[in-house]
Amino acid sequence: MFLLIFISYSVSVSGQKLIDSPLARFNLGILEPAGSFRSTAMGGIGTAIRDNNTIFYTNPASFSSLDTNSFIFDFGMDYGLNVISDGTARHTSDDMNFDHFMIGFPITKGFGFAAGILPLSNGYYKISETVAKGDPDYDPITGGYTGYHVGGGNLTNVFLGSGINLTKNISAGINMSLLFGEISRTNEFVFDDYYNVYHDNNTETLHLSGISLEYGLQYNTPIKKDYFFNAGLSYSSGKHCKSNYEDLSFRFTSSAVTDTLNYVVDNTSKAYLPGTLRLGISFGKKNKLTAGLDYVATNWSNAKFHGSDGYLSDTRAILCGVEFIPDKFSNYSFVKRIEYRVGGHIEDNYLSLNGKQVKEWGASLGFGIPLRRTFSKTNIFFDFTRKSLETTAYSHYENYFTMGASLNFYDFWFVKRKYE
């Protein structure tokens, strides 16, 4: 029942991000970064972080650190602006949308539970191209035309997980993730001779659904008074997904006469999405400083789904970040209680075109703003990510600016109130 409630909620709130990117035309679209907004502000790290009031879902072993009798609710919205350039022309698009919803609470001391709804990928793009007489691609036989290329849909993850302390220093956890959603792509060509020529339309739709497991381990030890060192490891099994693929091609005229050229339905093929390995360390001073480094690897070249042939590459990423709190328990200075965060990341994108892999790098910063007389806070982040693809034929750059805010609500449950 609990899983059904989460799935129903995700269908209603997981909206389509309307941000143009030609890179979304390939594979599963644009992969969304993993991690809460606190993690995003720190470059995306989280594999080796343990915290009693934040859900670091990329390593389920961290759920064992949740406070007894506590309850955590995390809901986030983000805004994105993408500036695309090929060295001569520029195009911008932006949108605001739902990002994530998560809850977490302990079952008992050292044994925690978490669940959430998270975006996996976004397949939106909208591109048009007009070829007129005099253009290099103009053919006098067909005449001028306008090509419309439109993509839509997204993939969503719902996870349920738990973590437990095996010993004083070692914890383990497991997530079960349910992936579902669809990606659609349409290519349409409308000719200038609108009344006497057939125009072409091709639409592909890919539905995916599947379940995978993610396993996590963490080791934590105090170095000396208030100082700590953590190491973390998580690995998700590959997803063997149910796949439903449709491909419809038809031609039409101005009088709405249509003629189906091709219709293919494939409900028997299975899709496969690879697992991800995460390694991380973190260290610092309790309630003062946290610094961390993550290494993330996914062998996307092993993936299998319709439309992926020739476009997939393995990804490797280095993530790093720092959080500093001047005085978490200051009674006099609100500014000193704010959590200040900064991070960076450099990685390979899972898309390759003409034998060249798209590269990414970025920097982020953020703040954890505490709410009065509570452990709850508002997390705010700002991120800049640059994606680039350079070949002998062309260059493509995307400068993606993102900002987001989430409410990280922390409260105590099941505590008997005493009144005098």
C-alpha cells in the first residue's frame, strides 16, 4: 500500500521539464543529477556522509544514522536555464519544476527507513529547421521545407530503502528502486508546396519499467575529539526493464488525408540499464566542517534499449565538496548558524556522437538556512554545468544554470509530551 501511494503521488507531481537541449534527442534524454539539494551544493557527494537530519539516498547505509523518534520530510523545486551555442548562434530556454520528494525515519536505534520520488531523465527538446531556395541543402525537386523535431517525456525513480548498524563502526543498507516512464520523439517535415505534396511524420515512443536493488556500506570512526573519518561504497544492480516500443511513420496532406507508411510495435524485447558504482570518503569536525570526495562509474556501453546503438559510452565522474558552519548552536548570530557549501564535479556524459564523447564540468554553492527553534532548514543551491562536444565538423556547447530550494523538515515523532 505504501509503495502504491508513492507511485500515485509521483505520477501527479513528476512534471515535464521544458528546457531545450539537442542532446536530449539521444538515448534516454538528459540524465538528472543524483542527490538531495544539500548534496548538489557540495558537488553531488554523499556516498560517505552520515547525518541525522538529511537523507543521502545514494548510499542506503546512511539511513541508519537517523535520530531515534525523528521524522524527516524533504521536498524540492528547481529552476533551470540552458544557453546553447555552436560558436555563432545562441538559444536559451528555461523552466521551473518539481524535483524530488523524500521521507525518512528510524525503525529503532541504528535502523532507519527512507523512501522517495526522484527524476532520472528528461527527454524534452524542440528544434526546427527551414530550408529555402539558395540554401546548401535545397533540392529543386522537393522544394523548400521546414523540419520539426520535438521530444518529450521523462523517466522517474521511486525508491524504498533501509540501513542498519552492523557494528559500532560499520553500517549496511539496501534500496529497492522502481523505474517507470516514457520517452517520445517526433520528426516532421512540412514542404512549402503545402497543398500538392505529402508531408512526412515519424513518431517513436519508448515505455520502460523495471526494478533494481542498490547495496551500500559505510565505515565511520572518530579520529579524536569531535573529528571523524567516513568511507562509503554503494553499488546498484543493473535494471532489466520491461520495454514497450512503438514506431509510427505516416504522410499527410493539407486536407488531413493520411497514409500510414510504417507501424512497428515491440512488446517482447527487454531493455537493460547498467548499475552504478560509487566510492567515497568524508572527514571533518562534527557540527563544524565536512569535506568529501566521491568517484562514480557507470558502464553505459552495456546498456540495451531501442535507439541506443552507437550513442552510448561509459561514464566516470569525480565529485568534491565542503560544508562549513561557523557556530551551529549560536544563540546570538543567525548568520553563524547558516551552513555554507561549495563543490565541483568533472565527468563524462553517457552520450557519444561521431565517436566523440560529450564532456561535463561544473561548480556549485549553497546554503542551509535553519528555521527558528527547530532542526528544520531550507536548503538552497546554485549550480553551473558546462557540456561540450567538439568534432571536426562542428562544436556544441551548453551552459546550464540551475538553482533550487527545498524544505528539509525535521520533527520528533512518538514522543510523549509532559506538562506541568
